[in-house]
Amino acid sequence: MHDSIWRGEALFGTREAVVCGDVRRTYTDLAGRVRRVAGLLERHTDPGDRVALLSLNSDRFLELFLGIPCGGRVIVPHNTRWADPELIYATEDAGARVLICDRDPGPLAASVERVIRIDTGEYDELLDDADEIIVTTTPDTLAGLFYTGGTTGASKGVMLTHANLMANAVHTQIGQPMDGSDRYLTMAPMFHAAGIYSTLVLPMVGASNVIVPAFEPGAVLDTIRDERVTCAIAVPTMLAALNEAQSTSPRDVSSLRWLSHGASPAATEVLRSAASLFQCELIHLYGATETSPLVTIFRDEQLALDSERGKSCGQAAPGVAVRIVDAGGALLPIGETGEVSVHGPNVMIGYWNKPEQTADVLSADGWYRTGDIGWLDDEGYLTLVDRAKDMIVTGGENVYCTEVEDALYTHPAVTEATVFGIPDDQWGEAVHAVVVLRDGADATAGDLIGHCRARIAGYKVPKSVTLQREPLPKSGPGKVLKRLLRQPFWDGHERAIN
């Protein structure tokens, strides 16, 4: 990873590398701070030790994300929305010796040997006192443990090496190129793959990383306007919120040349609205933490929204292979639906301390089974239909939640919607929707059911709808926590709620 940082320093030293609030640093500044992070860790840890990081997005987060692996240690970025037991589990499972945080760590402090606080100024004092050092690493050196979880149950530490992360950077730059004139906005949480997928690309080309501490739609739009942001990524819930804010209080966002989205499916109506409001290229990205994360790229997605291909998430990124397999792992022909499997130098080396779970998803020849259900067309465009665990089986028919959610989002009163299966004595499972209504809008469950009935097959139409005004519960990266909504319906029943 340090090759990217040193390149940025050598070729673009005086260019603005990072902007965060009032902080503005050049590539020379950033590289020096990365070397001092290594010097700081040299005093408190040994090579290969894990260092946990609990922080909102910031310029410090960026230098630690780069500096901990460049210092020969392993970063363990924590989800800022996790409860104490989840944070303690991930910290102790990783065996982290040091925690660096921007808040009172509470009971988490007992899980590590040393806590270093960013918010009290302690981190800056230690960094100012540290020597600039360069640590030898290899492509196979473990760079990070990225704990997944929040939407599908127990958290697992995804092991990514320097080679994994650098492969992703190369794949990203070939498939979605940036140059030194670009100003990239980091608004997705940096502990998540969506928040850091371009981090190593920017120093390669001398582009600027504009960081906002947390997502607030109005503040993000102001930042795009004020910093003349050219590129950004949003998860779909963020994109929907940006649409709402831009439609009610428009800003000058003409600097944007592309806006990408990923991490979960986006409703077509959300994308149509974004294309109209932002007047820039839309790029659909699909990936997973286990793939560092990029798997597919769909450029100029807005041009295909009215076609069947508009539901695709694109073609395999350069350097990545994608195939569709059946339950036994056998290759399926073009057009048939099955599990998405991925191969490439970006694929993780496994789950930390979980050999059985690693073997469940990672074959001996390096193919990773994603748990996503989809199909490939004859030009290699991948269309996802659902997560394997979210698919509803009702009366022997398969219902893919995303298709039902798409229908709900076309109703003008709907601002958020999610769909899942609930127990049904006759059909095994019934389709249930939870819908958040737009402020000032009214609709009944019957209205929404009738709306869907005009758009999708009868067996896919929700049999029941829960209406609410408060937002849907979400994980740190912004994914809807279906398991929390589903659980009360399945208490006392056999279906797994993960």
C-alpha cells in the first residue's frame, strides 16, 4: 500500500491530498503523517499486531487507514453504530492490542492494552512526537481485518492483504478512471468498503479526497457545491436522501461528472430521480468486503434505466472474473439464475480464526461464493435478483424482494421500503412490506397493495404492509437491517432470521 502513498508524494507533493473541514493537507503532508503513524505504532506494538480504530470519517481516519498497514500492523476498523458487545467481540476476536478512538471507549477499553484518544488531542501529541519511519511489508502482508455483520448476523473478520487492496485500486482505476483534476467526496463511512474503495487510487493520480465526518444530505450537497466535487459514491439510502434534499433545496452540483452507488440494490425510481437531479453519469458498483470490494462496474447506467439491462449491476471489473453456479458449485449456462461466484487477486484470503466458514465460501482454487443470487447475459452483464437468505418462497414460487421493493418505490408517497417473508400457514411464507411514507404524504396499506398489483405478478404482491414515519433501521454502512424487522414475525417459528 505504501507504493501508492510514496508515488503521490513524489509526483504530486504540493497538490491537495485531503480536505476535511478546516484541515487541508498536501501529499507531502499526508505521506509524512503516514510515516509518523508507523513511528507511533513502533513504540506500542509489534509487527503484525492488530490495531482497532473507532472513529467517524476524518483526515485522521485516512492517515490511520493508510499508516497502520504501511507500518506493518493490521487495521481493524470498527462500525461506529455497533453496540458495546459487538465492538468488544470484534476487538477481542481480532486480538487487538491498541484501540485508537474519537470518543470515550467505555467498556471497550478493557479489551485492549492501550487506548489512544483522538478527541482529547492525545493522538496528535503522540504523532507529533513520533519519528517518521518506513516499515518493510510484502504484497502478502495482512493489511486489515474488516468485520462484516449487522445485516446477516454474526460478525466475521475478513482478511485482506496489501495485494488485495492494491488489486482493487488498479481494477477501480481501469474501470472507473480518475485523474489529478478530480475531487472525490468520501461520505460513506470509512470503516466500510464503500467508504475506502477509492482511497488508494487517489494518490496514484494526485486527486483530492474531500471527507465529510458523517452523512447529512444538506451538508453533503453544500460540500459538493463549495469544494467543486467531481466524483462521489453513495449507498442507495444516501442517494434517496440526496434526491429528496436536492429536490426541495437545490444546490449548484454542476461540478459532478459521476455519481456511483453500491453496497445494496437501488430502486429504479431512485436512480431516475438522481439522473434528473444531478445531470451526471451514474455508475453502479457491485462488490463485497470479501472482494476488497469491487466486482462489477456499470458505466453510464442512466442511459439504460428504461431497458431490461437497466436492472444490471454491470460487467466484471478488469482483473475480476464472475460466474454463476448452482448449489453444488457447478457452472450454470448464460441466462440461468444461481449464486454469484467471484475470482481475482482482490478476493480475501479468508475469515480470521474461522476456517470452517472460510471453507464454506472460498474454494481451493480461490473462487468466492458471494451468497448473492443473479444471472449473466451473453455480454457478461450481471443482474442480481436477491440475497440467497432474503429470497421468499411462497406457495412454491420464488419472490425476489428487490422486485417488490422496486414496485413500491414507484408510488409517490413512498420514501423508503423493504420487503421480506413472514410465516403463513397456507403458503409457507407471505410477502410483507415495511414502508416509510414521505413527509406530508398519505397512503394506506390497501393503496400500496393495489399499486403493486398493477405492476407485478399476484404472488409477488405484499399480503400485508406496515406503515411508519420513522426511517428504517440501518447498519453503519446504510444497509437496511431486515433481520430486526423480520424477527418479531418469526419468533417461535423455524425459519432462520439471519
